[in-house]
Amino acid sequence: METQTTEYKPLDREFYGLVENAVAARKKVIVEYFNEYRQLHTLGGLPKVLVREGDEEFLEMATGERIRLDRLIVLDGRFFPGYED
């Protein structure tokens, strides 16, 4: 299966703050996101840390799963920009 490479689009401050708060709270969250193949995934777990690789940022979960921030759709019931519908 071919990956879809797209240019990283940083989150606006409000939504970046939601991710930072989730990491700081150290409580279980439910996230929905697209992987690099544009497949929808739902994952529950503890957010561990925000990671920067080059120009991209990721949410790393305690399970080791890494989610590129601009692929987040929902974080604990809160829809991210572009996915409100």
C-alpha cells in the first residue's frame, strides 16, 4: 500500500493547546486520526509526549503509537479544524 505524503500543516494555538493539556493531564483519552495511508483509526490510551521531527510534530502515546498532529480528527470528543462535520 502506498503512503500519502502531504506537507505538514501546524495546528493553530487553540488545538495545539488541547494536545499539550492532554499530555500534561496524564489521563486516558480517545483519539481518532488518519494514518499515513489515510485510513481512519481510533485509539484509547495515555498521551505521553509531543515529539518534533524536522518540520513535523507528533503525539506519542504510551503504547508507542505516534500520531502526526495535523492528522488528528478528534481528541476526547473535540473535533479538530476541517473535521467538524
